[in-house]
Amino acid sequence: MPQPIKDAVSICKTIMRNGYDAYVINAALQRKVLAHSKEAEVEICTDIDLSGLKNLFPEVRAGQGDIIAQMEHNDSTFLFYAADVTDASHPEACVAQVTPNMLRKLEQDEHFPLYVACPYIPRSRDVYDGFENIAGGQIKFVGIADETLKHDYLRAIRALRFSANYHLPIEENSWISIIRASRRVLDYVSVTDIMDEWRKVEAENMWRFVELLFDSMILHGLLPELAALSRIFQVKNDEEGLESVWQHTIGVMHKYPEELPYDWYGTLACFFHDCGKLYAGEYYNGRATFYQHHRIGAKITRKILKRLRLNTEEVDLVCHLVRNHMRFHFMLTDKGIRRFKALDEYPRLIEMTRADIKARKGNYAEFNHNMKMLERADIREELLEPLLNGKQIMDIAAIKPGPAVGLIRDNLLQAQISGDVNTPEDAVRFVIAYKEKEQL
């Protein structure tokens, strides 16, 4: 073994004893290059940074470009590169087998053609690493899309996020490479990393993000319960006929932030609000029914969100919204509206209902009724009915059935609400006075 390689191995062991990783890049190739080169250079890959290297080797100085540091020792030069520590990369990409410096030497050396080395070149990373400048008007991987994606499959999820947040299309070859790699994305990218990207998607754009997850086939492996909604159909409205539950889900997610912008958790709840229809669906007389899908959906949502590693408070919030999202769909009574308003997060539930109606292009009659009833929910329950019924009013005022009875009743109720009438005796005096005043 050449002495420079021995010294490099010793340097790597020193680094590893201090808790970091290090290895000689393509040692076999470097041995052959050293045998035919006048330059005694050895290249090392490590996950320690420049300051850490200086603590271990005082003679280290900063490098240039992809070389993070270099050091002269025993008449040899040692070049240090950043190791690939990305969990989401293909296994073959974790080991650097060639560097730009090696490529230069191979180009100049007739003994070794370029194809003897792997094309992976180690380099530092940032959030846009692997992407061309978005000023070009599209989301595009640099170089050969499949190779770029291979070195970090998290780039697939990141590309979907960029596309959704920046409202830019994904370049055709980059898009097809994501579809080809959909299974590997799920194999190599952790759920935690996927959710870190998901959390960076704005609420207003989440509908587009999950749509891209579906179109790229990633959702089918990540959340098959949601992807399956594309094969369950329901009536959108009387004019437009059938639509898939998936289409409806996307529509609700799109409409929800119009009233509650930036509400990430509310939009996420819209994503899950109809997931129970996969399990509750039943056909009767040629029409689909989904009884109790909201309760079933809350249970399914809890299972999925735990799989996605959301914390307990987040899981409870989203499941609560899914379980109660049908409450405001039905015309509520005074007692019903009071029970609804006692629910946590009821404003979000109202907007989920509004978004559902918008997505269906449905009728607002029951929704508008409930919105008016919300005003009555702040009135004490005992003040919702007058102290005297219609017959009592007719007896006291000595009048016959007619519009006058309802008029007196409404005014009596208003007097109770304002505090002018508090007892049955007050109510009797109010009716007599009102009749004389209005000459009924």
C-alpha cells in the first residue's frame, strides 16, 4: 500500500475515534492513480466540518469549491470532501467513488478511462440542491433527472412542494422521473422527512400538493386509504351528476382557505373529512349512502395520522374536526345550535361545511338558517319563548285569533329579552298596555 494511502487511513481513524465518519474515496482507484502520478494527493470523504478538522489537525486549511479542507502532511496533500449523510438517497449514492479532482486526473491519464469510476461527485447541499433555478418558470432537476433524483429521493417530495407553493409546472422529464421512482421514494424517504416537507406547504396550496402526490402515485403507497377514494363515487349535485369522493375532497381543500386563510390544520382536516366513505359506502336502489362516515372517518384519521407521526394534540384536533364536520349540515333547532356552539373549534366546522357546499355547488338554505340561529345561541334559553302563549294573550287582550296575536307575542318576547318584562304579572300588564297603545 502506498505511504500516502497509509497516512490517509490513519487520518480517517483519528476522525472516527472522535465520533465522525471518514473513508478514503475509492482507495483502489487512488492507489493506481498514485502509481502513475507525480502528485501525491489522497482524497477523503468525511462528515466533520472545517472547524472540527482544524481541532484535530492544526495544519488544515480551507479548501475551494467542493473541497471543504486540505492539508499537507509527510510530503502528501490530503483533500477532504463532505460525505453524503442524506437518509433519502439511493444506497449506491452513499459512497463517493469519484471527485472532480479524480476526473481531471483520469482525463489526463491514458491508463484509466473515465468509465472505471462511478459518476457520483460529493458536494455540499442546500434546499435547492439538485434543482435548476426556478426563474426558468418550471421545477426542473439538474442534469439527468433520474440520476439527480437517485442521490436524494426526498427531492421528489420537495419538487411537489415547490410546484404547489410557487404555482409552477414540473418539467416533463423531471415529472416522469418522479413517477418512475415513486416506489423508491417510499422505500428510502422517512415519513418524518415527508411530513417536514408537507408542513412547509401553504394551506392555500395544500390541495395542489396532495393532487400531485396522487398523480405521481406516491399517495397510493403513502396513504392508500385516501387514494382509494378516487374509485368511490357520489352525486355532486342534481345538474352535474356523479363525481369521485377524491375529486370532492380536493374541491373542499381548495375552497376552505378562502374563508380561513393560513389554517393548515383545518385544511388538513378537509383532506381527511370523507375518508370514512371508503368503509361506510353502501348502494341502495342505485344510490350510494355513507351513513356514519364522519365517525368512521375520525377513527381512520387517527390511525393514519399516528402513522404520519403527528403529535397527540395535532391528531386529536384533526380527528375532532373530522368527527363533527357533519353537525352544521342539518337545520338545527335552538337546542341543536347551542350544542353545536359548545363544541371546540366550531368556527372551523362552519367553514368546513361552507367549503363542502361550495365544492358541490350545493344549496345554502340550511346553512343560512343555521348561521341566523347562531345569533340566538347567545340568548338565555328561558328567553326564547314568551311568558304568555297565544291563548293567554287573546284572553287578556280580549281579541280574536289573527295577526295581532303574533304581533303582541313578538313584542312581548323582545321586552323579555331587553329586561322590561321579568314575571308573568309584568307580561299581563305589558299586553294590556300594548293593546291600548296600538288600539287593537
